[in-house]
Amino acid sequence: MKKESDEPVLSDDYPVHCGYLYVVNGEAIHSPIDGTIADLKRIFKVAEVRRCDIAWRELWDEAL
């Protein structure tokens, strides 16, 4: 049985790094910017962004 994901909603002032994985609308995306979660929310026009649980999503190759 697979454990539950650990993907909390991130606060607007949380730092974002270009190329890192974040969850937007339930999908893992690579951030196109360095900035904050507020910046990422504006770009993708979403209300929330979550931390990406790479292990749970089995995206080890994507994270490289």
C-alpha cells in the first residue's frame, strides 16, 4: 500500500526556484522562474501551489 503524499499548500512568500517541481492543478510542473509562490500563482492563474512529493509521484528522473 502506497503512503499518502506529503504535498502541503505553500504560502505566498515561500521561495520558488527555476526548474524545481511544484504541484499546480494536481500536476507536477517545473517552475519557469526564480521568485515566490505568489509569482508562480500569477503565472499559472491558480489559487494554490503545493510542494511536490517527488518520491510519492515517482518522479526521480524528472527531478534531475
